[in-house]
Amino acid sequence: MARRTHRNHGSASRDDLSGNRSGNRRSGNRRRLSQNFLNDPGTARWVVRLAEVDPDDLVVEVGPGDGAITRFLAPEARRVLAHELDPRLAARLADRYRDPALGVRVVHGDFTRARPPREPFAVVGNIPYSRTADIVRWCLDAPELTSATLVTQLEYARKRTGAYGRWSRLTVLTWPWWSWRLAGRIGRDRFRPEPRVDAGVLVLRRRAEALVPWERRGEYRRMVELGFGGVGGSLSASLRRVYPAGRVVAALGVAGVAPSTPVGLVNPNQWVAVFRALAG
């Protein structure tokens, strides 16, 4: 928003003070909602390109804000459902896309409380950092979701994609059905207001062929929870609480995991190999 310039540089008028209060409220709302808007069109276009949207796709956008990403999503997708929590921004965006031919419908409300579409769809969004965990959980639980391309804090994306050589429980739990990838980094100077940290583009994609049959997800989850249970710091020690020691040693050997390897250093594909060896 452009800053208003006043010729009178003396004491502030009542209108000036009112404008300042209004601006402060808007700034406060943005901080409360963790809103950091993309202000670089090239970056917004790049995020949409990473999402690999097709003309037949239904796309649900999370936190469109002032429409930086919506602008590039609309021409690429069959339809865009843009969920915006801020009523002022939702109204502004709805007015901009009031023509049904543009294929954008703005939904004012909390995205995480919305029912997922009953047809295949993708999620794209520059999401509020404070709601990252809730939004990712919503995506993973949506039966028809095919992919999610999310601008998150860089640190979150790194942790979920093994960037430090360590793997999180959530990534391992969902790996048989979802791939997790850090697709790139976005400098904090590409946002307004400028956040304290850089962002990352996290891409989740549902696998065309599951690495573990869906009907065996309960068994896989129990094994992973057991492994992360924390006994002696190693996966071997944790698994031996339930499985015979000989079978654990053999399964780790098949997966290429040394017996002393800490749980967090076992990559998701190795977890799947261990499960297959233990479960038969």
C-alpha cells in the first residue's frame, strides 16, 4: 500500500490519526494471521509452475492474500477455490474475480475447517507460518488430494525433507503414500511485510503406486511409532522390544541400516524396507 504524503508537516490531524490506527490494525492483523505476502511476480509464477497445474485441474488455494499467486493460478487451472481468512482481503479478491468466466471462487473462512472436495484436486498456497502444521495435516487427511505445493518457513521444509540428514516422524509415517520434496528457497525480501526468515517451497505428491498397501497402514504406523519410541537411541533397540532380535538384525541388514544407527538418521525408504522384511 502506498504511503500517503501530507503537505502539512505540523501536528497530525484527526484524519491522520484515524488512518494510522487503521494501518496499525491492518498490520496487527497480518502479524496475527502470519501473513507475509509475495511481492515478486516472478516468484509467484515459479511457485505455480512447481505445482504443475493442468487445465483440467481443480485447485484449492490457501491464504491467497492480495492474489499474487491467484493471478497465475487462474489461467492454468479449470477452477480455483481461494480460501482467505481475512475478511477485508477476501472481499477485495472476490470483487476482482467476480466474473464467473475467470474460474475463481473466493471462500471467506478458515481453510482447515473446510471440507475437502470430493473430486481430485491440488492445493497451492503461500500459507500462514503459524498454521503450517494444521494445514499440512489437513492436506494429508484429504482423500482426493493429489498434491500440495506450499510456501512455508524454510526450516520447516528442511526438517520434513531430510535436508539435515535427519528425518521426522511425520515424513516417515506418510512416506509410503506421499513424497516430500523441498523444491526451492525464497528469500525473505520477496515478501511484505518482510519476515525474519527465508521461505521454502514444500511439495507433497500422492504416489501413483503406494510403497506399502493402504490396508496395511496400521501395521506400518505401529512399527514406526515403536521405532521412534526411543530405547537406546537406535532403531534396532526400539524394534527389539516387540520383534525377535534375529528378525530385527536381518531386516536392518536388508535395508542397509547399521544396528547402532539412531532412529532419526534412518531414511524413509529404509523404513519401508525394514517393514517389508519384518511384516513379510
